[in-house]
Amino acid sequence: MTVEVSSAIPYTPPRAALVSGNRPVGEQLARLEARLLDEAGGDEVARRRVLTELGAARARFAGATVERFLPILVERAVRLRLRPPAHG
């Protein structure tokens, strides 16, 4: 889905914006948790790590006064922490 912000600059909203709609933040975070755990598959170590990183990210943003963007911020933080270290 592409939304025209101006006639010259097309804007494509992030995937989360397209999926979440007007769902409550708690529901969006629960869906994020389910999606990340699903991606971890049956690997129990990976699942525990996902839950640990989700807890840390949620705690990091616990005092946020604007909650609208929490799901995308939490997802970014978790995915960054779960990414394998770059070898250079």
C-alpha cells in the first residue's frame, strides 16, 4: 500500500502500520510476541531469548507517554538484539 504525501514523494508505511490498524497497544505487543516466538520455532533457547529481549524492551519503554509507536519501537529493539553479531 502506498500513500501519497505529496505529488512528488510517495510514502510507504512500515509493515506494522499496515497490520496494526487501530488495535490497542497491548494487543499489538501480544501479536508481536507471538510472531517472534513463532519465528524462533521449537528452539527453546531461542524462545527464552526472545522473551528476555521482549521483557527488556518493554521495560525500556515502560515510562513512555506516547504509546502509539511502542509496538514498532519494541520490535526494532528486540530484532536488533536478536541479530547475530556482524563479523568484520
